[in-house]
Amino acid sequence: MLQINNLLYRVEGRALFQQASATINRGWRVGLVGRNGTGKSTLLKLIMGQLSPDEGSVEIIGRQRIGTVAQEAPGGERSLVDTVLAADTERAALLQEAETATDPTRIAEIHDRLATIRAETAPARAARILAGLGFDEEAQQRPCASFSGGWRMRVALAALLFVEPDILLLDEPTNHLDLEASLWLEGHLASYPGTLLLVSHDRDLLNRAVDRILHLEGRKLTLYGGNYDTFERTRRERLEHEAAQNARIEAQRKHIQTFVDRFRYKASKARQAQSRMKMLEKLQPSVTLVEDASLALNFPAPEPLAPPILQLEQAAVGYEPGRPILRGLNLRLDMDDRIALLGANGNGKSTLARLLAGKLEPQEGACRRDRKLRIGYFAQDQAEALDLSLSAMDNLARHMPEAAAHQLRDHLARFGLGGDRATTKAGDLSGGEKARLLFAIISRNAPHLLILDEPTNHLDIDARDALVQALGAYEGAVVLVSHDPRLVELVADRLWLVQDGRVRSFDGDMNDYRQLLLEQRRAERRELRNEKPKESAPNRKDQRRAAAEIRAATANLRKAAQQAERRLEQLARDRAAVEAELADPELYEKTSARIPQLQKRLGELDKEIAAAEAAWLEAEEAIEAAFAEAGA
């Protein structure tokens, strides 16, 4: 159990937490949410013991291992899989001791403990986690030092997931992941066996991987049951209730104030007026969140251009002559296009984005652009272009040297950087505010095409929603690369799959893409089974006997998979029935206790569906692993 009691913590005299309390029980999977700058990462450091509270306490009840991703990426000549295996220090120590131990009793204890911690299956588990995070079998054998910092941070995450601490603390784990690895992580965390406390701005991850939400707001912590969508509905209802209550309180205040104003100086009514003045003091409105108007984003509208605004004809692109990364590109863009690029990191999504943006020229073929076409390009390393010693206005002025001060301010205000934020040094802006400044810079000339390569890394959930709304209102074309599935689903109406040196249209939605990834992983495992060397070719009788043995050995697993599949079908029908009832307008014609019951049930069903999906996937993978080990 994790117990936070009346926590007070100050930073430079400002309280981040004040009388904040929460209890997280063993086995709960909790998403920690709140606006940027409210103290989410600080709370994780307090739990880890890296910071000490000014008052109150953070207590871990019982002997529990706490784990979080190492701040420094692993390096050296050790292979990725060995790096992950070495993270389990107990296993490493026991294996080393087993080689030298001579006492029979101690040898038995060692092997008993190794069996308990599943030491024999450790290499397979480490390989499975690394594969899920995007490392194929060949990459897993390469030394850590041969990978970039972002990829090595994936190794650090893999090592942590492999160890499976009793309390797992994760702070924005998808920031270093592509969409494919993020989707894998959703499923892995949804079935995590320990306690999980997850800081994330990824709404899909918070919907699929957690069963409770811990909301940090106003220096307090509030725990909600259910996933993020359930939290959002519950909180909205609470705020609406508070607004109605505040309206009633304000009406009472006005009525009482009228009485006090009339009679406070009349001797016969003075006592009653005094009594009502005390009532006024007690009639305080509820504290509610003041919505931040600066969250709005507003991309300027470009003048229309005739289609196509950009066209690739048999184009090839790369960084070294004669070695294209992508080839045979026949693509076109019109002003009404909303396109998302899919594909694992390293397949060429950013390369294609740079080609479209004019940062790379084609090595073969042609890239034809409308001569009036203006492009706004947001790159992953775009923040490095900011001069942190200059204000937001001065950074924008570097790109708009002829603009007057009021024009610079007006443009920054479109992106929530009005008032004092316009004259604040870029180095003092939050990560989200720096992203807003970059949006202002790339859209300074009302571009016809926005190319956004991972634009949400520093945006919280509210800011991501604001970006969705802004792109929905934007009148130009959008090409998007993002690891946020929800952003892709809400913004894009066409998907391009970048894979195997080609780019093709993907006919389906994000659910179809999830299914494609699952099928690809199954195919890879089948391919590995087929390539497994065999000492001798068995005859058909031996094959039939081996297959029968495997079927018998996996009977319980196949039964579990079938039960999970039937369970999923039933839960899907139940969820559809609840959604249909909630969509019935008659339900809202009068106040009904049925509404919160249905909303609560919807949250429960989402949790049950995630658990059933995890159980089904685990059984299927275990069956495939059994066949793989037998070489069948």
C-alpha cells in the first residue's frame, strides 16, 4: 500500500502540495493526471524518496520494491538482451552463486528460488519485452552503445518492465516510443501484476492501462474510479453540480445582502441583520477549476490553391547517394487532406516528412509543388532552433523581421502566449509553452500545408485536445506523425503506411492497424518456428505424435483462450447495450439515478474488456510459445 498523508511541499516558497492525501492499494493501476507544472513528476520523486516533504508523509506499507526508469540511458558493449537480464540483480547473483556453491542445502535453496523467480524463462521474457518495444532479434544482440539516446531509453524501460517491481512508477513512458511500441505498451501495462502509478498525457494509454485516476489540482489529490474517460465524465458532472450549487448560494447571498443593506442601521432589526451577516460569511462557493483560456490554438487560414498542392512521381529519397530509404513514391496532397504516417521508427516516416517539407530533395523522380505553396514544418528537434535567452516575441521576430510589435503579439496570442508570456524568455517557458511558440513560428505566414512530426511530446491532455480542435478548424492540409493514437484517430482521415522502403495507403482505421500489428507479430513468431534448425527430419508418425502431445499439453490454454474470446464477445454486447441506453434522449428528459449507474457500468466494462483482452492474448502467446519450443 502507498499512503500519502497531508502532504505539504514547497518549491521556492510556492506550495505544490498542501494537505494532499491519497491511498493507493496493492495491485491498483493508477493514472496520475493534472495540468503541466502542477507537480506530477515531483510527486513521483517524493514517493521514490528523492525529495523530502516539508510536512506530512509518503509511506510505503510493507516490504515492496519500487522501480522507475533510470534517468541515464544504459550504454557500453553489453548486448541489449544481456542489459535487460542484468537488471534482475537477484537472478544474476543466484546464477553466479550456483556455479560455486558446494553445500547441498544451499544449492537446493538457490534452485528453488530460481524456479520461484522464473529464471529459466527470463531470456524469453526479456526478448519478448524488447521485441514489443521495437527491437528485432538482430538488434537485441547488438551493444547498447551502438544505439541513439532515444533507443537506449527504450532499453531502460525494457529493463524496468522485466524486473516487475511491486510498485512501478512511470513518467511519460511513451515520449521515446513510436506508435507501434506505444500500442504494445498499452497491452503490457493493462495486465501488469503489481501496483502501477503512471504519469501520462496519452488518453488512450490512460483508458486502456489503468483502472483509477489520481487527479492533481489545486495542490490537492483526488482519486477517481475507472479509466480516463470515466474520470472526465465524473468530474464534469461534479463541476456542473458545483456550478448549480454556487448559483443557488449566490442567489441566497443576494437575498441576504438585500436584507442586511435595508436593516443593518435600524435598531429593531440590527440583531437579525448581524445574524444574516454571519450567514453571508459562511456561504462560500465551492472551489472549481478555472478553465484556462490560453489553451486555445488558432492556425491562420491560407488562401486556397488548386489541387494538387504537392505531388511525388516515382520519387526516391535518402541521405546517402545511391542508398535511398524510400523509393517508388507516387503520392499527392490536396488542401483538404488530413494524413497520418504509420510505421515503426526507422522505417522512414521522418524522412518522408522532410522530403514533403523541402528539407530533402528526391534522389530519383520528381517532387512537384505549387509555386505558391507555403509549408509549416514542426520537426522532432524543432525546439533546438529556439534561442532560450530571447523572449517569445524576439524568437518570433527573428522569422518576421518586418512585423511590428503589435503584430507579433497578436500572432502569439493565437497560440496562448499573450500578455506577459509574450515577453518571457523562451528558457523560462514550460515545455508546452515552447511547443506553442514553435506552432506560432511555423504558421507565421499562414501555410497551406502543416507537417507535424511528433508535436505532442510536451503537451498535456487539455493542450492536445486544443491541438485537435485547432487542426479541425485549420483550412489547409495536414501530414501528421504521432505516437498518440487518439490524435491520429481524431485528426487524420487517411493513413499512409511507411514500411519496407515503400509508402502505401492503409485501408482501415487505428483498430485495424492494431490488428495488423498483432498479426505481424504472430507471423514473425511462426517464421522463427519454421527457421528453427532441426537435428533430423521427423517422420509423419512422429509429427502426429508430437502434435498430439502439444495439443494435450495446451488443452487448458486453448480452453482459457476460448473462454476469454467468448467473454470478450459478451462484454462487447453488454457495452453496446449500455451505450445505446446512454444515447437515448428520453433518459435525459428528467433527473434519473440511472445515468450515473450506466456511466459507472461503462467504466467497469472498459476495465473488464481490457482484462479479457490481456487474458486472451496471454493464452494465445503461451500456445504459440509451446508450439515454437516443440518446433511444430
